[in-house]
Amino acid sequence: MDAEIACGMKAAKALGALHIFLAHPSDDAHTLKLGEVGERCGMSVGYHRYEQELFDFWDTALTSKP
């Protein structure tokens, strides 16, 4: 899965994007994985929340390591 994520980020970067923006994953491990791959690819990752936001919604996204 890392290769697929990296491929998408590299494609976006090649097209001039500085970041990707997606729905916040429900799986904390996937949220951390996106951040790690983004760092390696030089891309920032942004999240939007839709209706899934709870009091601890942003905890994982704002934590560099669990």
C-alpha cells in the first residue's frame, strides 16, 4: 500500500501540487501512514471531516507518532 500512496503523491507533485487533501481516515494507523509517506515524498497531507468529527477526531492527525 505504501507504494500506491507514494505513486499518487508523486503524481500530484509532478502536476505541481504542494499537498493532498482527503477525508480523514477512520483508521488511525492509515492516518499515520499517510503522514509518513507524505514526509518521504515531500507532500503535505490535509484532511476534511464531513460528519465524522468527534472530540478526539484530530488527535491522530496532529500526533507525529502514536
